[in-house]
Amino acid sequence: MIRPFEDADWAQVWPFFEQIVRAGDTYTYRTDLTSDQAREVWVQAPPGRTVVFTEGSQLLGTAEMCPNRDGPGAHVANASFMVDPAAGGRGTGRALVEFTIEQCRTDGYRALQFNAVAASNRHAVRLYERLGFAIVGTVPGAFHHPTEGYVGLHVMHLPLT
Amino acid sequence: MIRPFEDADWAQVWPFFEQIVRAGDTYTYRTDLTSDQAREVWVQAPPGRTVVFTEGSQLLGTAEMCPNRDGPGAHVANASFMVDPAAGGRGTGRALVEFTIEQCRTDGYRALQFNAVAASNRHAVRLYERLGFAIVGTVPGAFHHPTEGYVGLHVMHLPLT
């Protein structure tokens, strides 16, 4: 089930969010991000949205979406996803991306854009491509992966209209 | 002369900053941005920098630069420029971009990236290309220009190492 984020959810989000951020191998967040800072960037005020994927009482993943830019750029959405590594391979990520695509379409965005998908995050790149996203361009060496070194950051894009 | 921004400079920056933002034809800022909001986004705290171009007592333009992303993306700089339209054609923009390139190199960034250069802003695109930037990709229709309609947003990139 995917539903809007509620305040009480953070206690279940932060443990895997922290694990993902500390690893520093997918997102361009500070690897020493605190729980409060993470909550600030993740929990969106309207017109943005934050949602969670649950299975019974377990929270397995979360997504946030909002305008990618302001003013003359606000018709394009941006989104990010976090899935509990312990819950991998169960379709949680795919369900969250599919939900986000439909929600952004319903919300009237003309496209969905990811600004910084690490080329080393092959699983995510493949999933996004399967769901229709195209790599618009790759900024060379823009992501410093802890073991692979400097890898590209893809800008990925899906038209919604 | 290009020097660090000082608090008293805002009185000379805001009039042309406001004119540029209200026009909505170059930057993805809210077109109803207030002076306080603009100052908040423009004036960078360290390690970011904000500088101004002056000619005698006149302030003709300004630039800001900072890490484009956090954590594993913080080795790439981002920068933005605003030149008083009344001072156009006098090399102010070019001087600010050249200064920024050198400053970012000195500050140890490995590259300089612009995330959203409106394809309709031909003057800026040409200037950046002359100074060595390449268009890494163009997000189709991501900028809603007031007269040209939906145009692309270029991601532009210059290696500094």
C-alpha cells in the first residue's frame, strides 16, 4: 500500500534512510546528514508530496515529489526514492516509481525529471529506463562513488503529456 | 573591478535583479520573488561566494557560486550571473563568468556546471560555449518562456582539472 507520509512514519523511515545516506553511494546528500536535516529535505509541503510504501505494519520505502524548479520551470516535477535495503527485490522501488509517475501526471506536471542519478546505480538506471525515462545527458565525473571513484550523474526525463 | 559582495550592495543589485526575475525569460525563479527571498538565494555563505562587478560607484552585475550538490557531488560547482540590462554589451557578463571559472578552479572544484540555461537565452549559451562550456544535455520543454513557449533547458559543463 502506498499512502501519504504521516509524522509518525519518520521513526520507520530514518533507520534505512540513514543507512543509505551514510553509504554515500547513491545520493548527493551529505553523508553526515542528521535525522532533522533529512526530514527537512524529504518531507514536502504542498504542492510537493511525500508518500510511503507499507506492508502491514512495516514501512519498506518512501518517495518524495515536488516541482523541480520554480517559476518558468515549475511544470516539471522532480522525485526521489528510498527503499529499505532489507526489503530489496520485492518490487517496492518499482511500485513507488510507478505511483509517482501517475501522481505527477494527475497533479498536472508536463514531465518528470531526475537531476542526478549516479551512473554506478545501475539498478535504478535500469528501472527508470524500463518505466520510460530517457537519459537526457550525463555530467561526467560529477559523483564521487566510495569505491568506483568519479562516475557520471545522469539527468533522466519522462514526458507526462 | 570584481570584489566580494557586501551587505550595502543589495540596494544596487535588487533593481536589476528584480527586472530580470519579473521578466521570467531567463531564470527559473518565481517571477513574484521578493527582495528578501532573492537575497536569501543569491548571497552565499562559505564555501559559496557572491561577487559584484563595479565601475566607479556603479554596480553593473553580480555572480554567485557554490557546490552544485552536497556530499559525493560537492566537488562540482554551480554558478549564476545577473547583469544590469542597462549595462549590456560592455563585457560585464563575460568578465563575471571568467572570474567565476578562475575562482572555482582556485577553490578546488573539479568542474563547473549550470543546471538550467534556457535554450532561448542565446546570448548566454553562446558566451558559455565560447568560454569552453559544453552542452551535456537539454531537457526538452523544461522552461516556459513568456513569448517563445516551452523551450529546452541546457545542462552545461566545464571541466576545471
